[in-house]
Amino acid sequence: MDNVDLAVVGGGGAGSLVLAALDRHDLRELRIAVVDPVRKRGQDRTWAFWGTPGTDLEPMLSASWRQVEVTTPAGRRRLDLAPLRYAMLRSAPVYERAAEAERRLGATRVDAAVGALDDDGGSVTVRDTDGAALLRARWVLDSRPRPPGRAGRTSWLQHFRGWWLEAPGPVFDPDRAVLMDFRTPQPARGVSFGYVLPVSDRYALVEYTEFSPRRLTDAGYDTALRGYADLLGLDLTALRVREVEDGVIPMTDAPFEGRPSPRVVRLGTAGGATRPSTGFTFSAMHRQADDVARALAAGRAPVPRPAYPRRHLWMDAVALRALDRGAVGGPEFFDRLFDRNPAQRVLRFLDGATTPVEDLAVMRSSPLLPMTSAVVGDAVGRLRARLRPGPAPAPVGVAPDRAGQAGS
């Protein structure tokens, strides 16, 4: 059984970003182990996010857009994101860079599924699913999907299916992405929308997404996607489906425990990186990785900052409650958000980067009476949760993330 300084448990998106950050900060003196039964490679997921150009991710991007569209039944809004941009990152180059970082760092690879993490306060024994000890580490970074510590007052899912469509001739506008298109039929309880991320004028990801309590059937997703393609005026008989992406991400006000024991730190969705109101995860996951590397380089504990300010999580809880109870409609809610705020403010808010003054401006753009009712209901729900704590929720599977999200 090896002793290491740092064990990275899970080699998906969060683990890959951590390895790249450790390499970027030149932490070759650390003894590092990567524990995962699967060696990630290839295009198994797509992430999209907004930010400024010039980061370490730049060489790996598949596409980026300075302009996006938000469409509701009332009309189409074209948003200029400058100085930000919306960017697409596919998984293959992320995994390739992580493998290179693993080699440069001299990391030990353990191809095993992890069962228990036994933390005695001084080190952590990493065990396999049979209970056998694999290694002992001073710190463990765990990005495996985990349910929150207790049930939320509102628990939805973001679930989706996307088709990578290839056309024989120019069909798509490569200069503009469709961020949200709410012309899709809306579910009885929840929100649906489509979006389009074009890599070129002949190749794009076209996806259907729902925010709702339950997933659809396979036939349901395919029917919704065909309907959205019709709305876009796409002739599917003339297009080729090159790849299919599916996934489900938790959208809940339940708390995720970022540090379940003294020397175990959770990352990704399990570490609270998923924004409850949208399911977006990647930017927070990228920040977590850099925080961890900077802390280790400075000789500190590898504990990242909270992914989002507490006030933002409260605002998300209120918004989720209002949507779940039908107090506000999804298309109307997002339409007002983008109509009454600069696009950059909305995107920075969703990234947890706005100031309290900007947050007040965002709140003022919401319908007053329904949101006030949701605030009161959320306060009552919090009080009841303290008086009568409920059981922990069942695990939620996190599949390859929607373009724009990442769970592990």
C-alpha cells in the first residue's frame, strides 16, 4: 500500500481539470495518485461556459461566440456578450491534457473503483469496493457523484438529449449560438427549451432540455428533438446524426457537503459546483481546480472557496420554488432576466461573480408578487426543515453533461 500526498479519486471532468492545474503550477514534488477504474478518453461529453478569452482552456476550445440568442414566443433577443464570450469545450482534449499532466507529474495510476474513504484526521485510507486498502493519502480530492447531505425543499432535474448534426451544405450560423429557445412545448410542471451550438455552417449540436422533476422516455426525447428541429426549419432527412448526448443533472436547493471529513475534499457536482437554478457547472469546477493547485503550491490545505456566494444560493432556492409551484413561468422568468439586465450581468450572476448591488438589480427584474410569495414560502420551508429534518435523498445519477454543465 503506497503512501501519497494527494489522491485524486475520479478521472472525469473535475479530476482532469485538477491534474492540469497541478501541472500548470509545477507541483512535481507532490506524490500523486489517480484512482479510477476507467481511463477517460474520447468525446463522451460537451461543456459550454462563458468567460474572457486567453485562459488555459483556449487551445482546446471547439468553438466560441460573441453573440447568442434567447428566444421566447414573444420574440427573439440577440445578445452581445463582449467582453465575455460563450465557449464550447469537448471532452477529448481535456482528457488528453490530463493524461499528459499525469505523466509529467509522475502520478501513480490505480485502476480500481473506490468504496470507502477512511479518514483518521491525519491521513485517509482509500479502499476498494471489497474493503481492501489501495493506498493512504494525506489528502483526497473526491469528484465521484454523491447525493446532497439532506433532501432539498425543491428538487428538480435538468435532463436533456442532443444530436450532433452534420449537413451536406451550409445550414447553421457559426457566428451565433442559440442559448435558450423557449418556443418548445412547455411541460405541465417545469421548463423546456432548445439550443444550438454551431461549430461550423455544416455541423452543430442541437439539443432539447427540460428543468422538471422527472426524466422523459427515450421516445419522448427523440420526439421533442424532432419537434425542435422542425421549429428551426431543419430537414432531418437531409442531415446526418453523428453523435448523441444524454444526461441528467440535479437542480436542488439541498446542500452538497464539500468537506465530509477533515482530509477529504469533494469537487464537481458533489462539491457544490452545480448552479441550482441552471445546472451550469464547468466554470465553478475550473475555479475549484485552480484554487486547489494554488493552495497546495502555497503549502495550504487543498480546500477551494465556496462555488457560489450564499446569497446566490438563497436566490436560486427562491427561483426554484417559484418555478416549481407555478408562481412564474420559465420562459417569462428568463425573458425578463435578459430583458432588464445587461447580458454580461446575467452571465456573471450565474457564475457567482456579481456584487450585492448587481444582485439587487437582478432581483428587481423578477415578478414582484410571485417572488415575494416564494421568499416567504422558502423561509417557512427552511424553518420546517430545521424542526423536522428529513432523510437524505437517494443518489441522483449524473450522466454526460449538457453542453454547459459538468458533474464530475
